[in-house]
Amino acid sequence: GEACDRALALFALHGESFDMAAHAHVLKAHLACDRGDLEEADSSLKEARRASVSGSDLLLRADFLATEGHVLTARHQPDRAALKYDDAAIAYRHIGRAREVGEMLSRSGTNYQLDQQYAQAGERFYRAARSYFAQGNISLALRQLDMAFASAKSADDADLTEKCSALFKTIRSQVDSVRLKGEDAIRAD
């Protein structure tokens, strides 16, 4: 809150770009939401929208969408939050922010799950698992895959269960390969 206010005052004083101020407003909105002050979060998002004039800052767009999803989650509107997180995942993918893509897909899945849309939840968790696996984060990939399996079961979705099983086998194969190389290296010493 206070740090964002100081940053905004500095931007105004030194004539920094409007998009930098918009980023500060988005951060302020996220922090307000974390504190449970949803009115301040809404107000800060409106200020961010006003402050951004270029429209070309793709990171700002992605962060804005993610923060809108965060606020909608806090307002217990999982159907709308899931859509914002889906849009944020796409926006982050366009700018090469893989970690955020996985996070947004996971948040979308959680919100679809809260809305009892299990097929959509499972698909998002599966995509998050693939994203984390591609980044080399096996632990997060397996957590997301577990959520995908559970959602596929709730949705009675055999196709998704099959896709999850195939991804699990791929992950297990890679882990086994790394383990065997490690054992071989130990024997070589």
C-alpha cells in the first residue's frame, strides 16, 4: 500500500511513463485484495486502466488479467475468475513467461473445480502439469497431474485420464533415466 503510493508519487513527480504507474496500480490492487480490501482493489484496477495509455505493454496486460482473476476469486466468483486466469495464461505465454503460465492454468483449474466444472478443471491442471514438466519442475508437475487425475475422475472423463496417464509415464521415464545415470556415475567413481 504505502510503498505503491510512494512509487506513484515519484512517477508523477518525475514524469515517468504512464504504464509504469499502471503497473504500480496493479500491484496495489493485488496487495489490497490480499488484505481483503476489495473496494481498494477495484479502485486500483480502475486507476491502472486509466494510467495505461500505450496499450502495448503485454506484461501489464497479463498482470492486470491475473489480478482481476485474484479479485474475482476473493469475491467467490470462480466461473469469472477462471476465465480471467485463462486469459492471463494466454497473455503470459505470448511474452514467454512460462512459470506464470503454469501458475495461471493452475489457478484457473482451481476455480473451475470450485465451480464444479471438473472437465475444464482437469484440462487446466493437465496443461499446468505439462507446463511445469517442460520447465523441469517435476514436483509441481506431479502435483498438478494429481489434481488433473482427480478432476478427470470427477468428470468421468476417460480421454483426460488417458492423457494424464501418458504424461505420468513420460515423467516417470525421465525421472528413472536421471536416477539410472546418477547410479552409473556413482559406480564409475
